[in-house]
Amino acid sequence: QVQLVESGGGLVQAGGSLRLSCAASGRTFSTYAMAWFRQASGLEREFVAAIAWIGSNTNYADAVKGRFTISRDNAKNTVYLQMNSLKPEDTAVYYCGAGLLRDAGSSRYEYDYWGQGTQVTVSS
């Protein structure tokens, strides 16, 4: 079993930056693909970014491409999401996911473990 804990969310003005962290428990972190999803109030959980367990291949949603960067540090069992040029429409609860898949998948059904989420609010 894997436990994921997100941190780093908060309130920021439009155009600002935040860095989210996801700390994972267990001994097999380096074998998992990792991803970030987000869910705005009243909407479904949507894909944001993912990173493969080998080769550092990444995948981004069109809405965040060029603004967000996903990375991982296997020595620290941690995945990060650097968010720049934030917009009010980025406001959501951000969730970290982990799954045993070969590439950086974009479907929520490819991920077996989830954190509790961290709130990101971007003001105008």
C-alpha cells in the first residue's frame, strides 16, 4: 500500500507561482508513474501532468503546457509540480496519484493511489 500526502497549496494572485509537493511512503516509489490531477468545485477531476517511472518522460494537459512543470526526486520519494503564471481558472483542489503503468498516462483510471489533495486558489 502507498500513502501520498500533498502540500504547498495556498492563495496566490494571478501571475504568481506555487510549488506543490507530494510525499510518498513505501519502498517502491521509483517504480510508479506519478501524476497530478485537479478538481474544481462542482466539476470532475481532470488531468494536469504526469511523469513516468523511468526515463523522466512527461505529459501535460494543454491548459497548463508551458506554465507547469512536473518532476520527481526518487531519493526523497517526492514528486513536485511547479506552477507559474497562475490564472484564476487554475483554482482547484490538486491531487497526487500513483500507478503501476509503463508511461505517463492521462486517465484517472490508470492510477491506484491518491492523496487527500491540497487547495490552490488564484485571485484576480
